[in-house]
Amino acid sequence: MSAKVVTITSGKGGVGKTTATANLAVALAKTNDKVVSIDADIGLRNLDVVMGLENRIVYDLVDVIEGRCKLRQAMIRDKRFENLYLIPAAQTRDKTAVSPSDMVSLCEELRGDFDWILVDSPAGIERGFRNAIAPSDLVLVMTNPEVSAVRDADRIIGLIEAEEKGPGALVINRVKPEMVKRGDMLSTEDIVDVLAIDLIGIVPEDETVLIASNQGRAAVLDERSKAGHAFTNIAQRLKGAEVPFDELESRDGFFDRILKFGRAGGDS
Amino acid sequence: MSFLERMGLNRSQSADNAKERLKLVLIHDRAGLSPGKLEALKDDLIRVIEKHVSIDTREVQITLTRDRDQQRLVADIPILSIKDRR
């Protein structure tokens, strides 16, 4: 077993990285894959609350790196899936506590025991971002259909290519189909066109995401959640399945053309 | 808001607007050349070229373009004809 390391990043804050990480982790764990998610947002720990594991934290990422505990001690097992773990971020203010090479060696240590290592990147393009992409085999670039978020995604795409972690795959989050239809929101086509990167997921704006995260649950566990369904589809695509982009009412033709993405799961 | 818009008959264009603004800002971002810097470059370029050939400075156009992955700085510099110079 050699895990594939997938980093979820965006440049801009608040586009839904943490929610995506939690949902993808649960979606992959649901199919019996062994998954560990790492919160790389040092100083602003959040993946724990989104996954509903905040009360179980004893040790964190920085404790592992600074040798205060064993790696296993910092891994928190999920409440529902025994094949899903979280390594929480530290709440320290010292962001230099973790280096890119620390992340690489941490992931090397984990690879043998897991199918997937998901790294939740902090916003921005500084140290935390570099830490998050250093061990990555695939970078998921998240964006929202707004000018500022797409602009930052473009910046991130350039940086991951410069770090030879490219080309990455795009997730468009918080799409409102009815706004796209009336011409008041950038469409998937518009965004893919300007960013020129493979699309791996389209997630609709959906209240069930907040309702689920209020309870520390993942929306993918809610059968009726459209966003949950979209995250499940992304997980399938990560595993190499060719899943049609039926998250939104799609226009024919375009979605068929971008279906080619799919071998990202590879032979890990 | 116009009558048509109020009636919902006119398709809104804010997404088109967003796309155009996005394209423009990305062209400058990707080249690391802001619109202000581009103006400065244009002024420098005019100064250098004028040393060698007479040009119509008011008509000089410097634009950043992108086709696929290739960024391009395109300069359109009209040269004054011989009769204009003399």
C-alpha cells in the first residue's frame, strides 16, 4: 500500500477547502479506503471541528514534528469510520514550526499504512501553502465562481507548476445554477476556459453543507445533499472512475469534453 | 433598472462582465506587468525607438495578449513616412 497524497488548496480564504477535505476524506473512507487527513493550517485549526473530532485532540502536528509524541498518538480516529484518521493542526502562533521537508517526511511515514493522505492547505501563498503542497502527488485547486477567487486560483496554479506539482485539478465550489442560467454567475465553462486546467468537480451551493458541519458531520453522509453527492463524485474521480458531471443541470457537449479527466487515482 | 430588466426579459450581463474583467486581470497577473507598469514600459520604448526612427508616438500601442500558454507583448508602432519626416 502506498498512499496518494492529495492537497486541497485555493489561494483565497473561505472558498471551502476545509469542508472539501472533510467531505472527500469521508467519501473515500466510505468506500473502505484507508484515509488520513492532515490539517496544515497551523495556528488556525479547523478541520477538527468540521469533522466533529475537536473533543478528542491531545497531540497535534507540531507535537509530532517536534518529537513530543509519536505519530500514532496524534492521529485521531473518526467516530464513524475506523479507517479514517485526522492529524490536527497546532494552535501555536509560530508558523515556522513546520517546514516543507517535515511534511514530506511525515507523509512518507504515513504512506505505507494508507490509501489516501489528504492535506488541508491554509489560504495564502506563504509557508503554510508550501508545506501543504510539498508532499503532494495531486493538488486540488478550489475556487468559487467569483472574480477574486478565480484570480487567486490562477495564481496558485502558476505556483504549483513552478514547484513541479502541477498541473493540478480544479474544483468549483458554491455554484448556483439558477444564477448561472440568468447570466449573473461565472459558468463552469467560463472558469475552465480562463484557467485552462482539468476540472475534477463542480459543487453546488447547498445549505446541507452548513447543516452537516454544524453537527460535525460530512454532507456526503446525507443522501439528499446535492453538494454531498458532488463530493462523492470527486472521490470517485480521484479513484480513477469516469463519473459524468451531473452535479448541476449540465449543458450537453461541454461536460463530455472535460470528462477525459479521471486517471488521477492512478495506480496508487 | 430598465423596464426590460424589471420584467425579467433582459438577460443580465454581470457574468459576462466578470469574465471580461477576469481575463484582463489574469493577463496582467500572469505577465507580472500591471497596467501602470505597461504604460511606463510604453514610454521607455517610445524614447528608445525615437532615437533610431521617427514614429507616430500618439498611435503607439503596447498590449499584452495570451494564446493558450504563450504570453505575448505586442507592440504596434507606426513609423512616420519619409515625407512626414522632412
